[in-house]
Amino acid sequence: MTDEKVNLGVVGLFSLVGMPYTFKFAWAPLMDRFVPPFLGRRRGWIFITQICLAGSVAILSFLSPASNPWRVAMFAVVIAFFSASQDIVIDAYRREVLRDEELGLGSSMVVNGYRVGMLIARAFALVLADRMPWHFVYLLLAATFVLMSAITILAPEPSVKVVPPRNLKEAVIDPFVEYFHRKAAIEVLLFMLLYKIGDSMEANLTTRFYLELGFSKTEVGTIIKTSILAATLIVAFIGGVVILRWGLRKSLWVFGIFQAMTILGFAVLAHIGKSFSVLMCVIAADNLASAMGTSAFIAFMASLTNRRFTATQYALLSSLVGVPRVILSAPTGYLAARVGWTNYFVFCTLAAVPGLLLLLRFRKWHEPESSCG
């Protein structure tokens, strides 16, 4: 969209295409209730969503955001739907295939996988886009889903046998009733809504920010590639072990403060202007902080789920994470255009404070079926 001179405000509004992530709990019960005729309850749905993603991304590659912005938006929503559906099942798979004490390490592996995906879809794609049309870049991205489906076929199904809900009432109603009968259920949801809001607002416009400072797509892609790789390696060997050693409460505090402080680095970069060395430090710190915070955060969410309703309850909780990223991030483009990049990133930093303050209530929250905290 930047290449085709799409208005900054419209770029910000495009975060709304992620709306399916906010409401994925609405169809998650169907993935708990129904079992595909191949690969089992979890891997079968993962495989289906991967093939649908490959097809929808391939279709998107033929559309122009300048001449058909709303058609692009429509197919982007379709992609978000299949992507959110894939996340529903992968999150449930992780919860069911791991023991409680393995959730911290398992969550760090999930973050690593996400970071590798970012490496391909952001850094690698940006470098390629300087050398070939976006059409071919998106076709290559579509092909990665086909490759990943082979891994799904080879992966094991969870060994712990859980009886699926017998009907839609058990699949739709019981998971919500079970969760909201817990102590401080609303308070925990509020925490999950606010914990990463500053990080989400910052991430929504960073690529546009880099390009407006004068960096080329190749420069941005190369630095993102290096920093994401470094963050992935660090989180792979340290992040999960730290969570296991410190516990969730301390990890959420330390990583949350680290996340907020790294956002200020973008304000510094906006004040200094184009600086390759500063950009490298800022992106590296941001990726490391975000990876650490996300590892602790998703381990916390997984610890709250009942194994019988894993897909539905995790979808409900993770949908709350999508609210700041999708709805509250939508006007960020207009906000940045009005107040300037420096003030915008300072505002993002302050937005992280309420979520951190809610951690003062952590000890009073009930964490069922968990030994993580």
C-alpha cells in the first residue's frame, strides 16, 4: 500500500481486516465438537485451514490495493478468517499435547514459530519486493502453506484422550459457563485486553514508519531478518527456561516493562531521523521484548483452559488480545499523522501502563489446572 501511495489513514484502517481474530470464539466450538474424517480432531482442522490459506493468499496476489482497495480488504478478511481458525486449532493442539509444566517452554516455541513466519512474510518478502512484483511475492507466500501442511501430516495427535463435546450445547454453552464461574474471570479478561495494547499499537504502523524515514524495503527487511533471528534464538534457549524458573507472575512483570520501554526506542529513532545503527538496535530490542512478553502471555492464557473445551476457551481468551490489535489500532494511522511519530510512540508506551498495574492483582486470580505460576 505504501508503494502504491495509499493514504496513511487508510493503511491504519486496514487493521480492521483482522476482525475475525476478535470474534474467533464464535466458531471455535465447532472445532471442538466436530472431527474431520482424516488426521484427527486437531491436525485435521489444521490441515484444512492451511490449504484454504494457500488458496486465498494466491487469489490476493492478483489484486491491486490502489485500484481495488476494498476488494483487497475483502480477501484480506477471508485470509484472516482462515488464519484465525488455524490459530484456534493450533492453540488447542499445544495445550493438549503438552503437560502443564511444559507450557512455558512450549509457548516460547510457539513464539519462535511466529517469529520465523514474520521473518518470511515481512523481512524476506520485503527484500524480494525490491526485486520482483508483489504478485510473485504473494504467490511464494501462498506456497509456504502447502509446505507446512506436510509437517501437519507428520505431527503426532495428542496422546491424552479427551471426549469431545457430545452436542452443540456442550460445545458452545458449557465452556463459557465454566470459565465465567471462576473467581475474577472479568478481571483476568481485562488484563489480557490491556497487557499488550501498547505493543499492538506500535507494531501496526512500524513498516510505514521505517519507509517514511527513508529506509529502503531491502534495508528494513535485512534488519528485521537479523533481529528476528536473534530474538528467536534467544527465546528458544532462554525464554521458556526463564518462565519456568521465575513463574508467570514475575515473567509477566519483567517482560511487560521491557516491552513498554522498547517502544520508546521508536520515539528516539523518530527524533533522530534516519540512522541505520539506531534502527538496528530499536528493531532488535523490540523483537526480543515482544517475543519474551508473548511467551509468558500465551503460557498464562493456556494455563486457564479446561482440556475438554481447549479450542473454545483459548479462542475466547486470545480473541481479547485481538481487540487492541484490530479495533483500537484502527485509528492509529490518523493519530500518528496528527501528533507526529515521536509523540505517537510515547503515547503507545503510556498505553502499556494500565495492563502492568493489573498485575498487582495477579495473586488473587484463580488459575485452574495449572502449575505454571
